[in-house]
Amino acid sequence: MFPKNTWYVACTPDEIADGPLGRQICGEKIAFFRGPEGKVAAVEDFCPHRGAALSLGKVVDGKLVCGYHGLAMGCNGKVVSMPGQRVGGFPGVRSFPVEERYGFIWVWPGDPALADASKIHHLEWAVNPEWAYGGGLYHINCEYRLMIDNLMDLTHETYVHGSSIGQKEIDEAPVATRIEGEEVITERFMENIMAPPFWRLALRGNDLPDDVPVDRWQICRFTAPSHVLIEVGVALAGKGGYHADPRFKVSSIVVDFITPETETSHWYFWGMARNFKPHDAALTASIREGQGKIFGEDMEVLERQQKNLESYPERKLLMLNIDAGGVQSRRILAKMVAKEQAPNAA
């Protein structure tokens, strides 16, 4: 269950730097490549000659050439040429609206007539030189909504990430959920606590003491179809917490772009954007390594959860106040899907 008339992160530019990339998104098998003048293109990953995967071919003069018999495909999904053959009447394949923006390549897997690039959410941290970003990609065998649930309720950090960002104070702090426009927001604030290992590392990275009490915050923001940006950070206790002067805190945005592959698998683009010491490449690498390990810890939990849910589909799950962020996010997604499936949907 996923909406298609919306923008998803498909890949990063480096993934198509040396040739085409095949990736399944929302059940659609798509080949991404760079066409004329380096402009990104996306077509159905299906050669109309013999059904081979076009993504196994190569790009020649801005055309995607099938690696099986050399059929050349244009960015619009129309057949251009084939060695020794007349292919002008060959049927084409579907092309997909695609945009390169904010360091990512976005695809619209639904009705191309409805694609509007202005609906890609603005990401200030991606264009502001005062911010640095580092991230990666995981393929996870669970349905994408389980990942959204996971990110909109950070209670699990105490148990899954106890050696890095988890601490008992997360359990003890009240959680509040609200809806603002098209966003679902879940937040926690913790005062006068000791920072966990990951945040001690970040404090040292910003030349702040790591052995004194801090105030900590977690503000999770869901925007459809599957983007979760989480404002996180710690400030020296008593300096204003979330609103503290930058001299006394380390804060970041945890970036989570969750792209459905199938009904039971997804692509997880993860990362962290920070606005302190943005030019420190070593710090970026260190944070990225630490964060990659943290997100890797979620993988086994989620994949096993998926298997359990498939094995026991009749079991109802408990819903608690900490689940409100995920519940509200799912309601938004259900409305989007229902609208797409309605008769005469526009």
C-alpha cells in the first residue's frame, strides 16, 4: 500500500555516474541514466526487443543501449536505433518524470500528467553552505510503513541503540504528537541528563565538554509520502535547550527518505545534516560511520518484525500513546492511496 502520484528519492547521483542503474520503486522496475548534456532520465527497465533489462546496458551519446542486442533507447522511452535493423515502428516503453535536486534523484512513479516538481519539499540544509551532510543507503526487507513507525517513535532507542544514542531518560520523558498542515510531528525534550556516547562524540567534535549534564531534544517530522526529518541535539544544561545559543549546543537533522520497492521491502536513504563545523570532512566521516552503525541496528529488528507480521496476519497489534506519530502518518498515506484509487481520480 503506497501512493504513486508523489515524489520519491530514487538514487543518488554517484549511483549513475558510471552507467545506468536498475531499481524497483513502488513495484515499477525503472532504469535511471544520464541522457544528453548529462540530464537524468528514467525509463521502464524493459527492452521491447526481447525483454532484457535495459539497466544492464550502457549509455552512448545520451542514449541507453541494451546490453543484449544493442537496441538504443531515448530518454522518452522511444526506440532510436538498433544495429542492422529497422526499428522505427517498434513500441516504446514507459518513461517516468525525474528530477535531480538537493543531492538526490527523485522519481514520480504515478501518472506523469500530475507530476509537479514544485511539490518536492525544500531542503534548506542541502543548499546552505553552513550545513554539512553525510549519509548512505540500506535495502531493507520490510514494508516501508514499518520504518516510518520506527522513526516516528524513538522509544526504541533505549533498547535497540543502547550503546550509542539510547538512554533510559527517553522512556521517562513524555511524548507529544500533533499535526501541522501536512506534517505529523512527534517530540520529546529531556532536561539535565548525561549525553549518550554518540552525542558525547558530537560535543567533543564541536569543542564542548562531554562530561557535564545536557538538555536533549528529538523532534520527528513526517511529510508524505515517506520522508521523516528529525531535529536532534543536546545543549549544555541550563543554556536554553533547543533554543540555546549555537556556542553551547550540537544539533543536527537526521534525514530519512524511505522509498518503497515492493509491498514488503524498501530503499532507505539515511543521513545526518549538521550546522556546526560544516567544512570538517573528518567529522562528517566520523558521524556518518557512527550513524550508519546505528541504522544498521534497526535492520534486523524491522526485517524480523515483517516476518512475524506475515506469519501471524490475524493478530491485532497494541496501540499506545507512543505510537501516535506512526498512526497519524499512516492515516495520511491511507487517504492518499484512497484518492488515487477512487473512480475518476485526478
